[in-house]
Amino acid sequence: MMLDWLASYLLWISLLFLLVSALSRKSSIAIPGWALLGLFWLYQPGRYLASNDYLNALLFTAAGLMCLYMAGMLARRSSPSKAQLWASYAAAVCGMVYFPFAEIEPLREALIGFTTLITAHALLALSVPVSMPSWNMVTLNERSVEIVLACTAIESISLFAGLIISVQAPRGRKAIALALSTLSIYILNIVRNGFVIVAYGWSWFGSESFEVAHNMIAKIGSAATLLLISYLIFLLLPELLLIIDELAGDIRHPRGDAA
């Protein structure tokens, strides 16, 4: 519990460092921000290894190492590149959108409850006879599906919000891109939730209906949807693609001009 408490504080402090760095354009402030964020991510894999979730453990480890690499890359430079300042700003915005829902229980429960309610009403509107035995459960044909934070699409929404808000582009196009990505992701996520509930409740794929619907079809569909939305956002905001390409160049060929 003490380590969880410490990790939570490291998270908020790291996001504050990154935000202040981006707004002040001082890379020295971003260095501890990226380092602390890296330590936070590297603390997470143990939870997933305990439940044999090796994929998420690998992803969190990679995220932690990348954050530490960013800290080291900034430490080698006397002044940050435009792309590095953008990355710090984007990471701060992503975190400040996502982590309040992940770390603050009332907010998390409110978002989950709202998503559960919308999903149930959407299915009822399509004449699917579902019920809500609990604030975060939807039942069909005596089979229940629990809605958790991952079912709210807040991760994808926060990612796109961070990328879009932080990029330098006309406000009108940024507002359109933000609205398009947020609304489409959330609506399509409701469709995804409904599909899993119906496939499981009515046993569309036999005894493995939930696993097939949730772990295979829904995940493939989500990945394809995010790729399509990304393509549309890049059409609206070509500045975003350019800054990502510049950051990729910095990562591939870091230039250390500081002692």
C-alpha cells in the first residue's frame, strides 16, 4: 500500500513537471518529469505479472524505458527541440485527462456508471432485452458483463486529446479534430460494448462467446477503428504528423550538444 501511495504521488509530480516544462519551454524541468513518469510505469508490470498478463507487463515496461530514454535525451541537450517540447506537453495533457479517472474512485465510478447506462439504453433502443442488475453490470439472457474502466474508451480519448491539444495548429481545426475523435471513439466504444454483451448473452460463438467477441473480434475492430480515426485526424492536422515524424527523428538520432 505504501508503494502504491508513493507511485501515485510520483505520477502527479511527473505530470506537473512535464506541463510546466512545456509551458515555460525549459527542458531542464522536463527531465525529472520524464524520469519520474518512467519510474511510475516501471512499477506497474508487477501487478500484471501476478495475474499472468505478460502483454500488459511488457507494454508498461516499454513505456517506462521510453520515458527514461526521453529524460536522458533531454539531459544531453542544452536546448530542447520543438518536437521534444511537444512530447512533454502531449504526455502531460494525456495524463491529466486519463489519470483522474484511473486514480480517483468517484470519477472512475461515475464514468463507468454512465457508460454502463448508455450501453444498456442503446441496446434497449434496438429491442435487445437487457437489464442492469448493478450500476456497472449489463445482463442478457441471464449472462452478465461487467463494465470496467477499459470499457469506457478513456485511454484512447485521452491519447488523442493530448496529441491534438498540444500540437501547434489553428484552433478551429484542432476543435474539429478533438470533437471528431472524442465523439467517434466513445460512440464506437458503445457499439463495441453492445456487441460483446449480445454475442455473449446469445452465445453467438458457442461456449467461448465472450473470449471470441471481447478478446478477438472487438480488439481487432478497435485497432482498425483507431487507425481510421488517426488517418482522419492527420488529414485535419498535418502539423501533427510532421511533429511526430520530427520526434521520431530525434529518438533515432539523438544529438547531444550539452555536457
